[in-house]
Amino acid sequence: MKDCQLTIPSVIYSGQGTSGKVAEIIQREQAKSVLLFTGKDIRKNGLTKTVEEICQQVNLRVVDDLAAEPSVADVERTIQAAGGKVDLIIAIGGGSVMDAAKLASIIIGADYTLQDLLQDSSRAVKQMKTVMIPTTCGTGSEATCNAIVAIPELETKKGIVSDCMIPDYVLLDVDMIARLPAPILAATAVDALAHVVECYTSKKATVLSDTYALMGAQKIFHNIRKAYKNPEDLEAKLELMVGAFYGGVAITGSGTTAVHALSYPLGGKYHIPHGVSNAILFAHVMAFNKRGCAERLARLCDVVYPKQAGTSVDERADYIIADIANVVQETQIPVSLEKFGVKHEEIDFLVESGSQQTRLLVNNCLELSKADIRSLYEKLF
Ligand SMILES: [Zn+2]
């Protein structure tokens, strides 16, 4: 038994049209000024309409020009342009938008910079409360204490971690993903699935993170194929959103492992979307990890697929690994690295860069040597 702690957002709404709850939040916080982080496409698709209308009663500033997969410089520029402190920060978007809003909430008005936090995130202090409204069902950023930024000079990504970034309000509104293109839904939901499975098998897993990881796994395994095949199935989509949120909570309490670690160089250098690079690695890494976490995979199987009870630990672990591969296949996520322009001769870079992701590799149930990492990347060609 080990002592553990978990910080989660204070108020969570889930359902259809819940982004309208921003009106109550503004009142509750007595906010007179709001900074809205979002994206131009998200605005064009009308997803910010309700919130922008509600915010007519306050002083509203909108930031919608953050670069995709933003670098440290991009985030610094955006935060600089956002101006001074406000009463409330709202984010409507995917992981990058929410991460930038979370960083803004600890940087605007503070006496340290983003660069300082990259060196030492323990300096962070929350400056403003945040409201997160995700428009995908994957990153879990609406729950986590992490913000990921690209480091172009090192061709990789880095996470800044601080409990001060845990959002205050989360609005899971299925209307936000009702028209999400199927390939994006698939990739982001597989990312969420990786969060729960990795967190459950992580060395840092605790009794608190386990609950969220298991419940998240149950929701995502049972709904990802349904939501992909039938875009009208809003119930399945809301289950995915809640599952992804649970995945975010699990990340805060535990931590992702080798799937995410080895995925970062693929995103950092070749710009493979985060969910896709995780999907490419997911089943291979779990198959490698099996001898270190077979018990855990079997217990996960007991919760998600109770009908498998009675089979051996080995069989139940294999069942989950095979189901992960099946999810990736049925949601038609492209798994060929060559399609993304990654050539076999670049494997040395991948091994070197992947092995430097020590923040996450230390969580992996098995230690990975450089030879292990090489053999995992070899499987992708
Ligand atoms: Zn992820």
C-alpha cells in the first residue's frame, strides 16, 4: 500500500449543450473580463457561438491564432499578445489550445516566463481560474496538470507539469464533437485509450488513478468503434468524452509510459498527429510490456470484458492487447510510417530521441534499453 494524492478539476458538467453553463460560471466567479483561447476553424464551425454570445455581457478578448502543434516560441507569442490578467480564462479546442490556455493561466501576471518553467515548473502559481471545453475526445488536457510544447531545435516535444494547471471547470459538451471528422475522432479516442491503459500499467499507478483508468478504459473500449461507425450516436460520443476526461485524471494521478515516450519523436520531427503516432506504437509496446504487467492487463480485461473471466492471466492480457490492435484497425488509423515520410535509415534518430523521453520512460513497467527501443521502432517498418 502506498500513500497517494490526486488533484482533479472542481466542477465538471457533461451532456449536450453544457457549454452554455459558462453563463453560470461567469456569475459564480463574478467575472467581468474573459480571455477565450480557441482556433479559427473551431470558430468558423460555430463551436464558440454560444460562449461568445454569453460573453457579450463581459469584456471579452479572443485568441484564435495559435499555431498547430505550437512550439515554445509560438506559445510565448500567443500569451504575450493575449494581454494582461483577466477574471477567467476559457478554452474551446483540442489539446494544443487547452494547453496554451493552461500555460497562460500560470504565466500572465507572473514574474517568471515559459522558459523558466521549462527549467523548473515548481515555480508555477495559478494566476487565473480556467474553464475547459474540449472539441475532441482524446487529449484529456481538460483534466491534466500537463501542457505539451514542441521544441523544434531538438525535433521533439516536452511536457511542463504543475498541479497549478489543473483546470477549475470542465464542460464536456457532446455538441462539440457531434460533427468531428471520423479520422480525428478515431485518432483522438485512441490517444485517450492509450492514456488509460498506460496509466493503469504505469509504475506510478495508484489506487486513486486506477479507478479513473479502469472506468475510462471501459467507456472507451466499448464506445470507440460504435462512435466511429455511426457518427449520429451521440451517446457513444459522450461516453468517449467522459472516458477521455477520466484518462486525463488518470494521467495526473499516474502517468503515461513508453507508448507516449516513443511517440514524441514521431510527432516532433515528422508531425504525425499525436493520436496517430500513439496508435502506431500502442499494441507493439503493450505486447513488449506484457511480461511486466500481465496481471494488470488481465485485471483491466476483467473490468472491460468480464465474459473473459475464467481464462488465464496470459490469455486475458493477450485479449486486451489484441483488442487494442483491433480498435486501431477498425477505426482505419494509418499505421505505416512510410506514408508519413519516415524512412528506415532514420531509425537511429528515433532511438536516440525516444530514449531521451525519460520523464515517461521511468513510468514504464519494464526498463527499456536502447536495443529494446530499436526493436520496437523496427516493428513499425
Ligand atoms: Zn496523449
